[in-house]
Amino acid sequence: MNGLKPYFLAILVPLVAMVTILSLYFYQKDSVQLAEHIKENELRQLESLIQIGHLHLNTITEDLNRLTYELRQEPLHEPLRVLEKASVLRQFKSILVNSDLYDSIRLIDYKSTQVLLLNKVKDGFHIDYSKVIEEPQELRNIDHTFSLNNKVSYIYKHQNKVSLYQHIKLEHSNWVVQLSYHQLPVSNIASNKERTNFIINNDAKWITQPYLNKSLNPSVHDNTSSDDVLFSVTYPYLWNAVKRLNKGQTIIGDYLYTYTPLIFSDNKLNKNIDKSTSEWVLISSLNLDKELNNLYFSNFTRIRLAALYITFFVLIISSVMLVRRLIKNRKNEQLLRKQRDDNLKRYTAVIKNSEDGIVVLNKNRVITAINDAAFKILNIHSRALQKPLIGLFYSKQIQDELTTLLNTIDQLPNTEHLKTHIKLKYKRSKHLEVIATKQVDNIEDNILLHIADVTYWVNREKKLQALSRAAEQSAESVIITDKNGFIQYVNTAYIKMSNKPLNQLIGSHSSICINDYIDDKNEQDELISKLVSGQSIRHVITKKKDNDIIYIDYTISPIRGDDGNISNYIATSKDITDRVSYENRLHRLAHYDALTQLPNRTMFTQDIAHSMKEAIRHKAQIAIVLIDLELTKQLHESMSNEDIEKILLIVSKRIKSNLRETDVLARIGSDEFGILIRSFHDLQTITQVAERLLQNTNAPLSIDSQVLSISTNIGIALSSDAESDPKLIQKYAHIALYRAKGLSGSNYCYFTESMEAENIQRLILESDLRKSVGSDQYEYFYQPKVNANTHTLCGVEALLRWKNNKGEYRSPIDVIPVLESSELIIDAGRYLINQACLQLKSWQDKGHFFDVAINISARQLLEADLVETITQAINNTGCNPHFLELELTESVLMCDVNFALKQLKSLRELGIKIAIDDFGTGYSSLAYLSRFPINILKVDREFIKDLPSNKDSITICRSIIELAHNLNLTIVAEGVETEDQLKFLESLGVEELQGYYFDKPLPLSDFENKYLATNEIRPTLS
């Protein structure tokens, strides 16, 4: 023992010295830390007080805002009425009853007069009414509040009372509400007896009770600590620190002072409190030395220090004895720990970053470990740890799959592996490969699942199988070779097509297959050269098979590997004979007329475009001839479609017979043909062609023993040197065609530049005519007809006149052809027939009974429901139809003899008279003339104008008159202009006369004033 003493002392003395020094060091360090802790605690305490203060002030401002809002809902009057005082008092009581904070509420008017004051007293409330406020500071506060907006409060502390003022601005009055209270919740809260809290404002005035600390200012006495003494006077050093920093901590003497602004540090108060309000500062005072001593020298601390020293000495002794062993063990432990940590990090990184899922289950099949990949593969949520695996799935199929798998694993011996595949059915099925390992030695974890998502590979295998089946079952021939051209695969379709056995093809060079498509050696070499360079080859070839031509579409393409080099070639071929035939038929249908087998409009336009380019290149001209057949509506209705088609075939053959082989004939419409004359010597050649076409197409034709005559019109346009638009030259030909159709009979017409302008004017006129159908712009002028014996009025002819929007009359020569060609004559005719019947009825009601004649066009007779139209007009107006006369020309009747005869008989049954106008100018035969139910023949003015000097006219007129008399028809001579004509016609026995000799066509009012204003029933015309 003695031998150890020096060593023991040598160890003990330094240890004691070291412990003493360390104790002093740690005491000093603990003191600093405790001081910082106290400061931080004071800041937290002050922050809590600030929150309480904010809550307190926010509650007050919200109560005041709610009170002023309710007062604004019931406008107040100056002075307050009884009911208004009661309402205000009720609201004041509600505020004071619901909160113990408030002492009083006062309502002040704009004259700074107290209108109502409600004070909270011990036993209830005290009410005071009108009182003049005289205290100067109160008056200043009230005046300032009146300058504030609604919902903005002004705070002022006077004596022991804090008041909030708010302005109520109404439509007819202004008020101030003053809400007062005595206590603040922060003034008396302290964590221990050493802490004191108080509030001042930025003007150094006390908000809470004055704070007395003689150590801070020894000159302060008890009798000076009142509200009247400013804080800056009482504690100048602390005031300077507060004023300089506004927020922070300072130590003066033994005391720690913590201060911070109270009102405007809160966003809500910042909005609701007037900015002129002096900011409040919350100050906390704490005796720092006493607080440190209390913390450091508590009983618990003393015991702790003693135990610390005892433990320290025991540890020192133990450490001396065990230090060597501990050092050695520590080194070994550090080495093992480092190896373990390295292995753990390595395995953790492998498992975490693995694309395969790892799941560890205990014997209850609860998940004890799982990596991120398993979450994704199994589609389970991240909170799956420590939950049963099967319970994480809602699908019965998945649960059954996993249950079967786990039951199978349970049957395995320890450390045995099981590899299997399962299919999980979600919106898209997943194929999983699972390797399960059983670990019985582990108490908790006994199953390790290694899960790989093999969906991609399964789907890829299926796609490969599908592609293989598709290639094998494809109707197209498929050959796959290696990069050197040796055949690796052929499908069944190629074997059938080539009639070569499979064992002969596989391994052979592809040249034996190329010979099936290409016979020429040079073409074969060129094809192989292109394939080697990486090009794809596609050709359509024709071959003869059993005397038939077949079409084969074949394609050879290189297949590149991942390195971009050619690894294989694939060749496909198919028989496209049916498709080519179908495309040819489609082309035929799209470009040729199905009936006549002639080119249609599309093909015709393409031929014109090509010919125009050729003509410009060779400085030649082409001609476009459009032929329109007048196949009327009645002709379509009275004949079958087969008969109409026969007519079109006959006409197309007649037209074709007049053309050269180089000319193109096309059917471009239902009744319209087009001719392209590619080259011609002069204009006379085109004229001769047009005349021959008119002659041949107008010739009578027989369909099922029925003889028909078709009217034809032709429009011709010639190309110019600079024009290459095929649509434009067709437009010119159509303009010429419309001009020809505007003329009577069958005609041909060349396009001229003036026609385009005339066509525009015609379109404008047609538009005006169409817009005005059924209006008074259509009207009749009336020309009298005279009895040849008595020279009395025996009838009138109603002649159409049309005026534009300006009231200007257009010539019938301009209007009637447009009405005819545009078919407006049908709609306008209905209106005019009805107007004629109305006028006839009007004259009959006045006692004037004479014939009224109206003209009927070919379109009205053949294409409109003329009989129905006239019948309806007669029924609607109630006129006597025996005085209604319809005038038709010979050419109108001969368009469709049978239909015209049927129409005329129906009209005669109504009692209407039928007149043949312009007789002698047409080509009607006497046989047809005798069959028609005609009452009147009108001799055309062409035969009258040269009487009585022209012998031919005399002969014609005499013959017509004798013919009419033999057929018991009335004769009307129109165009009588001279007295000699009058006397001669009277001598021939004409019954009625009409012409400018008697009068011109007159408007209705002029006609009635001139002939019907007298009392004569039939006025005499001289």
C-alpha cells in the first residue's frame, strides 16, 4: 500500500486540481449559459405577454367595430330620439355584460356633447345622458377621432383608464363612441416574485401602474411614483435604451430589462388603430443575480454536484485500472463497427437502388422490411410497413395468388428457394417473378421475397409470338435473309406462291427468289447494289399468268441492329391485281359519264387545261362549244328515265358524228354537252360545226313511236394567247350559251368581251327581279282591242311592265328573256295571273264585261302547274273565266304537242278562251292546229306592216283569215297603225283590231280614265 501511495498521490493531486479547475470553469460556463437561458426565457415570456396583449386589444377593437357597425345599421338623428336612445343603450349593455374588461361606453355627438354614457357599477349600470364635455384633452381626442375613417380606433390613456375612440359616419350625422377599461392583462402577470411587467407609451407616459425600482434610480421616492411623473424622468437610463432600440434587452445593475412594442407589431391592430396613437412598449424587469442563484444553488443542484464528484472519483479510479483494456477493446470495436457500417451501407444502397423489390415477412406474414422498388411493383402505399401483406390488396384474385404462394413457401425446408411467376390484375396486368427464401432460424423474419417485374419481357415475348404468327398467317409473301442474302425464314404465303419446298429455300441464297420478280441480270445487279448501300426497294411489276396480266407489289428493306449496321433483309410481296383493277374502275367512274361513256366535267376541264397549255406553246387556238338541250320538266315527267336516257344517247351520237377524232365530246350536265376543238383553221370552220350541230340535234327523233323535237342552244368561246385558265374559258362559253338561250328558237352564239359586262348587268337585273317577285314593281299595261265593225272596245291585252326601285320602267325586251331563262317567269307568272283575275273581277263588278288577254310563256305551260294556278286565281277572285283569254305562240304549243293539248283542254273546260299569238311565224301544221281547242288566231304584225302595198303580205293575210273562218276561229289583227291598214283588214273580214292606230299600252289609271270613266259600257274608238 505504501508503495502505491506516491503513485496514488501523484495521480490524486492532479485529479483534485483538475476537478477544482474544471468545476470553476464549468461554474462560470454554466453561469453564462444560465444567464443566456434566463434572457431567452424572458424573451419567450415577453412574447407570450405580447400575444396576450394583442389578443386583448384585438378583442376590444373587434367589439368596438361590431358596436359601430350595428349603430350604422340604424341611422341616428341629432338629437337622438327616444327609440334611438333605447336601441343604443341596449347595444351598450350587450357589450358591457358580455365582457368584464370594460368599464363604460359613451356616445358623443358632433358638438362634442355627451349624448349617452353607460357606466358599469358594483350593483349594475349607471346611465347618464346629455352633458357638455369641457376637459381639454378629451375634446382634443374627440376632435381627432372625427377626422378618422370608419373602423379606425384612437387609443388614449388618462389617469387609470384606457379609452378607445371610433368615428361613426352616417348619412345625416356624425358620432364618436368611447369605450373605456381599467386593467390590462399583462400588467400583473409574472413567472416569479422577482419579475415585474409594466407598459409605457412612446411619449414616456405610464399605461399601467408606475413601476418603482430604487436600485435603478435611488432618487425616486414613493410619493413621486404616480401617473403624472413621466417614465423618462423617473428612469432616464432605461428610457434612453428603450427609445434607442425600441425592442431588445438591457442590464442595468442587477436587473435585466426586456422590452418590445405592443400595438403596431400586430398586422390586424396595425389596420384598426390610428397611426397617430402613441405606440405602447411592454417592459419586463427581472433581478438577474437572484434568479441565477436560485437556479444554480438549489438543493437539487447541490446533490447533483456531490454525486458528480463522487462518480467522478470512482470513474477516475476505475479508468486507471481499466484504461489499458478499454483502449484495446475500443480499437477492436471501432474496427468491427467500421466493417459493419461499411457492409450495412453497401447492402442498404444495393437494396434501396435495386430495380427489384425486396420484402421481408415474419411468421405472421406481416411486412417487417420493404424497399422502394417493392412499393412501386406491388402498387402499395408507403405505410405498408408492419401490416399484413395480403391485407394491402383489395383484389380477390391477387389475394388468392399471394395466399397460394405463401402456403407453398411454408412447406419448404429451411433456407430453401422457390422461384415462381404470378400475375396481378390491375387496370393493366402485371407479371411478376418471385424468388422466395425461407429462414426458420430467425425469430421474427422467416420469409424473404425477391420480386422482379417481368411484364415488359412477357409482353415482348407475346409481341414476338404475335409478329411471328402475323408473318406466318399473312396473305403477303415474307422472306427474311441474313446480311449476306441467305434465306433464314419464309412464310407459308411465299411457299404457296413460288411452289418451292421449304427445305430448298432455307439456307439458299435469295437470288433464287429475285429471279421470280426480275428476269434482267442488269436490273438484278442494280437492285442488289442499292440494298447493300442500305436503300429500300419498292416496285410494282406485271407478269402474265394463264394469259392474264397480274400486278405484284414487292418491297425489300434492310433491317439494322443496335449498332446501326445491316443485320438482315426483309422482302414482302403481294398480288395487287384486284386493287389496280378497282382503281382503274374508280378512275373511270370519277372521270367518265356512266350513261354515255363520255368524259365528265372533271375530265373535260383537265383536257381543256392540257390543250390550252399546248395551244400557247404552239401559238394556236382552241374552241369550247357548249350545247344545252331544252328537255322540259313535262318531258321528264311524261317519259320514263329509260326514254330520257335513250334521247341523250341518240343526241350524243348525233353530236359525235359531226366531230373529228381529235375533238373531245363530254357530258358536263344532265342536259348539257361540251366540245373541245383542239385546232382549227379559221372561224368559219367553227361556224359550220355549230350549224351542223343545230341541224342534227333539232331533227325530230322517235322514241317508242313517239316523235319528239328538241330545241338546242349553243355557246362558243375561243381561247386567247395569254389565257390558260380552263374554268374561265368555260365561263365565257356559258355566257354565250345564255345569250343564245335568250333568243327565240335554237341558236348559237360566240362569246364577245361585251357579253361579260352584259352578263353582269343581266345578273344584277335577275337579282332585282327575284327580290321584287310578288311586289307592285310587276304591273300590267293595257292595250285596247277594237271591234272591226263598230269600232267599240271589245277587249284588252294585258302586257307585263316592270319598274326598278327608282320607279323607272325597263323595256320588256330586257326583262322577259331574263324571266324566261332564270325560271322566275313561273313565280312571277303566278302573281301576274292572280293580278289579272283581280282586275277582271274589279271591272266586272263595275259592269264592264270585255275580254282580258294575258300572255303565257313556254315554261309556264310546260313546267308550271298552269291549270291549278289559274283555277286557284279564279276561285280566289271570283271573276267570270269566260272573259279571260290566254295567248300562246305556235312554238310554245309545238314543244310538247301531247302535253300542250292536255293542258289546253283543261283550260277550255274552265271556260277560258285560247288564242294563238304571232300566227304564221312558227312551224305548226294544220293537222295539229285543228286538234287544239283554239278560239282566236292573232295575225302577226310582220304581215300587217306592209299592207296594203305588199302582195305577199296580202296573200298571207287572206289565207290566214280564210283558214280561221273555215275553222270557226275569231281573227285578231295586231300592229294596225294606219287608216289604209284598217280599211283593208276590214275588207278582208277581220273581227278584231289592235295597234297603235287606236292606242298604245296604257297604265291602269290612264286606261280607266280614258275608256271607262264615261257611262258607255263599250266606248267607241276612232
